[in-house]
Amino acid sequence: MVFGQPPVSFPAGFCVVTTTNVPVFTLYSNGHELGAYELPVYSDGIGRAEQVALTPVAAKIDATVFAGAGVVIGFYVLAESNFQWRP
């Protein structure tokens, strides 16, 4: 289980407590802390303004790929269903 803050009573087994805005999580086993672990953060060299500017482009590309996959799957389903088209 994953929690945003330490629970009042820990569940049996493993659970993880994450933090906001900090790439760290703490691992617990049966209520006992096993350790805090830092997640890697990679700098891609792109600033916040560039990310915001590229978001619409990325969304359009995602939508195009998703729609293309839907068309291919749709044609496959039609072909397998023995659909007969008569103009």
C-alpha cells in the first residue's frame, strides 16, 4: 500500500509512505521503518517554459497515435466479423 503520510495503524506486510515535492519514499514492514530511499531526478535540459510550450504538441501527437491505433483495430474487427458492405 502507498500512503501520502504515515497511517495511524500500519497494515500487515509492506507499505510505502511518499512525500510531496520531494523525490523520497520511506519503506515500512509491519509498522517498522526499513529505510528512506531517494528517487533519481534527471535533468533533461528543458526549462519550465519549454515544457509548457511543448505540451500541446505532445498532446496532439498522443491523440493522433491513439486515433490511428483505433482505426487499425476497428478495421481488423470489421474484417474478422465478415461484415459485408454494399454501396
